[in-house]
Amino acid sequence: MAGFWFGSTLLYGLAASQLGTWGPILGWPLFMSLIVITATVLGMFAGEWKDSGRLPIRIHWTGVTVLVLV
């Protein structure tokens, strides 16, 4: 996990520098959103949410949807 984190931060830095002055403005929120979305999908596949009930899953996916739309 540490390797993935370091690699993703490194790729963010490279990509943000390629976007010029807009890099940090656009790149950081997108980077953080992708971290949450990736963790959510992997958590679903790993079964972390299987016994949590429908309401917490619905609330969580609502939050992910807001991240994607905004």
C-alpha cells in the first residue's frame, strides 16, 4: 500500500506540473476523489461493507456520487 501511495503521489506531481498553473487547482481535488472512489470499490470487492446494512451503503454511494458529479 505504501508503494501505491508513493506512486500515486508521484504521478500526481508529474501530472500537476504538466497542467501548469491549473495543475494544483484541478489535480488535487481529482486526486483526492479518485483515492476515495478507488478505496470504495476495493472495499466493496473485499467485503468490508457486507454486514453494514443498506442505509450506510446508500449514504456512502451518495457521497461518492457527489464526488463524481462535482
